Amino acid sequence: MSHDHLLELLKRHPDQFVSGAMMSQELKVSRTAVWKQIRKLEAAGYEIEASTKLGYRLVYSPDELSKEMLAGMRTAARFGQVVHYYEQVKSTQDSARELAESGAPEGTLVLAEEQTGGRGRMGRGWVSPQGKGIWMSMVMQPHVPIHCAPQLTLLTAVALCRSLRRMTGLPIGIKWPNDLLIRGKKISGILLESAAEDERLKYIVAGVGISVNLSEGDYPEELLAKATSLRIEAGQPFNRSEIVTQFLQEWETLYDLFLQEGFSAIAALWESLSVSIGQKVRLITPQGELEGTPVGLEESGAIRIERADGSLVAIFSAEMGEPLSRS
Ligand code: BTN
């Protein structure tokens, strides 16, 4: 028996439990064989509720995030023109870096259904289960000085926030520098890794992780208080290909604006979407800890912090804690 037959049977009974006895009878296999196939479907991203009394019920089927689907929906001119699609990779960052090293053009996109070694900022991991999220990395080759790389991180967060807000209607905001939050919980992270040669930016690999259709069971216990997904927050799943398509378009539009006019228009958009401005926080910087209230972005992409004594300081890189109190 293949798990296709089992899936067909579950799909024939939408929202209902199908008993293990009935399944093994219809499919002419043992109850143990049914259970093994259920486990395989779960590993492929399906969610199946199991009850000892009632049997099995299909709760969630992953949508398709294939190259073909994206090709049909694509609207951006350069971003995502070349797509490398994988069922499973260690990290899309590594795959995109290899492509960039071998001369892949700007806009080359790597997408994977699952990452076994997804990476986050500050050496952390990134939960990337099969068929539930968008795990992607894109090659960028902007002709800008290397110190402009942080601006591209902020630009990516703005593009993602704007497209996700539009598509989901959810109250998504940006926590400095580039975490997307809904009601204080993280739904997306951005990781930019750059390669330079003689002070010149050779390329950037922009990694974006969007927790689209994950359920609470997909997160380790210790992350549940801090992480969420669009599906958990909206109570409905979303089409991943559509999100990728819309995001690529928004991203390219803002990127072109940035290349033509510089960072100020992007900074204003970032500030309007930020949940960090005006919230007193503790920051852990490479130079030590400080407390203060973010009041705006610098042209450089650094965040301007006002301390209790009214003095201002620009921070380029830090770990920003939870809000201490409203100011
Ligand atoms: C963070 O907030 O810490 C950044 C998370 C970045 C995750 C994405 S998923 C696609 C790409 N591949 C990775 O290994 N990481 C990024």
C-alpha cells in the first residue's frame, strides 16, 4: 500500500474520523501498516489527528510550493527569475552561496520544503519543518559600498512586512532590526550574509524564513511563548506560492527605489511599521549593555536610542530585549 491510497481515503471523509479498522479493511493491510503510513504522511507535512476510539482525521494538507507553481504566478522582473527548488537541504543559505560563488545572477532564488540545519541570527537554529513554511535565500549583487549591507536587511523586513500585512490582514510589525512579530511573537526572520573583496561587496545572500502554516506541535516547547505562525494567528492556512510571489514583487520594487533614491524613503517606511520605536528596552551590544528608547533610524541603518539622560546614541548591532515599559 502506498500512502497515496491512505490519503485518498482520509480525503474522502473531510473533517471526519476514519476508524483504523475500516482503513485496514478497505486498504487490505494490517492496522500496524496503516499506522506506519500515517507516520509517513506526517513526515511529509500532513497533520493527522489520532484517537484510539475514533481513528484518524486529516487536519491539514501541505500546499504545493513547486518551481512550476511559482513560474505561473511570477510577477517580479529579476527577483526569482531563476529558482532552484529542493525537497530538503541543510540550509538554503549554503545552497545560494554556492550558486553565487559559481556566478549565479542577481535574483537567483533557492527554495526548500525543509531545512535540516536552518540557521538564525547570532548562531541560533531556525525551525524549518517539511511543507509548512517558506525557507528561501536569494542572491543580491547591489552596487553599493559594503557599509550599506544593513540597510538591505531593513529593506527586506519592510518588503516582507508590507506584503504579509496586505495578504493576511494580520497586525504584523517589525522589531529592530528585522524580526517580524504578531502580538509580540515572531513569525519571520531575516539573515543577510555578505561576501566582500577589497572592501567591495561581491554578493549578499538574503535568507528569509516565514512560518506560514506551522502548528503549535511543530515548535519545541521552549519556543512556543516566543514564536508563532500565520496559520496559528489567523486560524487558517495560507498559500505559500502566493506569498512568495507577492513578497518578491514588493521586495524588487523597494530595492529599485533604494538603488535609485537611497535609503531615506525605506527608513521612513521601516519606522512606520516598527513596533520598537517608543518602547524602552535593554540592548546587549558588543560593547556592553544599555537601556534606552528607540526613537528612529539613522541614514546608515543604525537605530537611534535615547537614554534616560536625554542623550542619543546610534547602535549598529545588538540583541534587543523585550520592552521594559511604555514611554
Ligand atoms: C533570525 O531571525 O534569526 C533569522 C532567521 C533566518 C531563517 C532563514 S530560513 C531560510 C534561510 N536559510 C537559513 O538557514 N536561514 C534563513
